[in-house]
Amino acid sequence: MFTGILETMDRLDVLFAEPTIARLHDEFHAYAEGSLTFYRAVERSALSEETRAFASAVGGSIGLDALQGLDRLTRLMIQTVFQRQLQVPSWGTTPSKSLQDSRCV
């Protein structure tokens, strides 16, 4: 069992040592630092080593949070556009004439 894990770890070490992977890793951490500077409204040069270490440690979470935020924003935009197109009157549930016309096209 441990032999399989060690082989996998060795393969990962070789993979992460490749220059392309190292460059992408550095770019991602630069993105995470940039996100922190944006949300904290500071210049990148103002980040302390402690803050840079934090960005490195939680960079994946920062990226995931941004992705989830975009997903929520996209859903909100779709919902808003749909509601505006539907234009449901307060006295009933019949779609507006323009929406009924668009269905016939």
C-alpha cells in the first residue's frame, strides 16, 4: 500500500518540477495576491510577508470563492432578465404581451 503512495508522490514531484507547471503555479499565486490587494484596496508592494504566505496557503479557496461569486452573479443576472421579460402584473400570472409575441416567432 505505501509503495503505491510513494510512487504517486514521486510522480507528483516530477510533475511539479516541470517549468511549465512551476510557471502556472507562480501565476496562480500572483492572481491570489492580486485578489487580496483588490479587495483590501492596497498596492501589491504593501502586502506583508505574512499576507503573502496567507495568500499562498489559501490561494485555492480565493479562486473557488471568486468562481462561486461569478456563478451567483450569473444566476442573479439571468433571474433579473427573466423577471423583466416576464413582466407579471400584480393582479395575475399572465405573461406580458411582448413575451407572448416572442414565443410565436
